[in-house]
Amino acid sequence: MGGVRPGLRMSLPALRISPALLKIVGGAAGVVLVVAILSRLLGGGGIPGTAGPNEEEIAQWRADLEVTATRNALRLGMQESWILVREPGSPGGDSLLTVFEFRVPGDLHLEVLNLVLTKAVEESGGDVVRGIELNDARVELDAAYRGRITHRLVLQRYSGYRREAGRLSIIIDDFGTTDQQMLTRVADLDIPWTASVIPGQPYSRNQARYLSGRNIPILIHMPMEPEAADDWDLGEGAIYADTPVGDVDRLVGEAADEIAVAQGLNNHMGSMATTQPMVMRALMESLRKRNLYFIDSYTTPASVAVDEAVRAGIRWARRDVFLDPEDNTTVIEEQLQRSLEEARQNGSVILIAHPREKTLEVLLRWIPGIREAGFQFVTVDKLLRR
């Protein structure tokens, strides 16, 4: 007699979500993709007129399908405990078929999981030969390999279940010089995000006010000395590794006066300045008395900025991923993929990006699928620590 076993426990590979795959195909949960609608023979679970595979091939097919279907469901933010495999003849199962049950959370469209599992069947070398919507909370798909039906995939709605795939916070840096068209297009992003404005630039004050008026939180993107300082013109308002303590407070005060809507500050470059304890201590004290939080852009692993933020007792967070270290679509997609995996593993991820055409294009393409996979976008203040 067969038994009931949980779905496969597996370590997820990098999450790659195809926006085309995750596009909702319209209508209620009753949209069912069916490759072909055929009746299985009651006696053997096969399809007439087809040459059946041998038992070794069937065993390999079963293993491939269960791995692929489980992996794809987990990529949508489902939990392993929501996936059950009922062997033939087991209670609640089928006399001939393996029942692969997916307990679908209330925030995941049945249509989406249907498409993903259909693709899993096809990727494993099989076909969906029967699909039926029993009601708006249950869909069944029968999967076959070379004419032999082996699995019934049951998609059952569990409205009380909710996915917790992870939270993403995107900081977009370098406002202050952005052209108006790009500024408007980035501001139109339909997600919570945080803007960081470089002080002392031609449009710093106006762009900070505009973005704040769009209900986008603002940071001061404070220029700080990098390791190769001679290669950069940081301007008069930058903090250097040897900036006197009193000057640090003055420079922060000037920047805060210019960008009066700012709620916090992050460093622009700073791979040298953020390694200096005395300079960072002065910075955190200056932020503390102005009730501003600090985000370490983390341009060097030698940064002591967070240590000093903790010492000062101010709220802080640290960047996890640079979304667009290169202005290259493939690199940006790879970094976004990495961000999703880190968010799934760690609960949250903070990304830093820039107002560029390719960055915006990738975000616009990926955002719907990321949301459909159960991830949540938040502003960076939601991820602060103390």
C-alpha cells in the first residue's frame, strides 16, 4: 500500500522568473491550459495507440518531474510543507496515479501555478494530457510520459496560506543631475523605493522636493573620499579621510539644509573615508543630533561606519547588492536574480541602483514577476536596525 510523503526538500538554485511565464492570462482561477484533453484507460493509465516506456524510463521520468515541479513551485514562494506526494493507492490518492498536491496560498493565482507546472511537465519531457477546473479553488492536471499517465497534479486553494518570499528595498542614487524625463520615469515606478540626492548639484534641491512630493523617501547621498581620490572631483562638500571633526558636522549640516526633506544619509563612494573611525564617529554624532539614519553603501569591506552607527545609537542599514555595477542588461538581470535569492534566504535585501535607461528597463520588466513570486518591495526605513 502506498503512502503520503512530503514534497522533495531541496536547495533552491538562483531564482529566474520569466515575466512572460508569470503574466496572468486573464479571468478568474478557472483558466486552465490543456495541451490535449484525453481520457485515460481505467485499467492502465495509458493513452491508446502509443508505445509505452519501460519501467526504468518511467522511474527516471517520475524523479525528474517531481524535482522540476517542486523547484518551480518553490520559486513562486511556496513552502515545502505545502507540497505533498500521495503514492498510488494511498488514502486521499488515486488507485493508479501518483497524486502531486500543491496547496496554493491565497496570494498566488491558480493560473500562474498552472502555467509554471505545465512548463515543468514539458521541461521533464512529458505532456499535460488532461486539465479540468473543478471549481474556482481546485484545478487538476494529468501528466503523461510517452503516452503513459503517471501523475495527477492537484492545485488546491488554501486561502489562509500566505507566501513570505522576502522583502526588497531599492535605493536609487545620484539624483541632482538627472534629466527631467528620466526623473519622471523613475518616479513613476509602481513600487515603494528610496531616492538619494547628491548635495551641491544643479538640481539637488528641486529634485529632492519633487521626489518627496511623490511620496518617495529621500536620503542625502553624501560624497566621501574613495581610495583613488585623485580620479574623482568630489566637490567642496565632500568628507575626506582627514576632514576635521568639526568640519564633518558643518558639511552634514549644509547638506541637510539644502536637502531639507531628507530622512537619512548614505555615502557616495567613500571607500577611504568610511574606514576612518574618527571621521565616521563624527558623522554619526552629526546624524544623531539631526535625527537622521545612516545607510552604509558599503563600498569597502573595511568600512567601520556601521560600528560607529551602533556606538552612536542611531538607526542604520547596510547595502547588500549593487544592482547595476555595469550599465549592461545581462549584468543587471544577474544582480537582480542574486538579490531575489538573498531575499529568500535572509528575509530581506537592500539594493543600490542608478537612474539609467537599462536599469529602469530591467526593473519594469521584472517587477510584475517578482511581486507574483511573493516578494514585497519596501522603502529602506522598513529595514533599519539600531
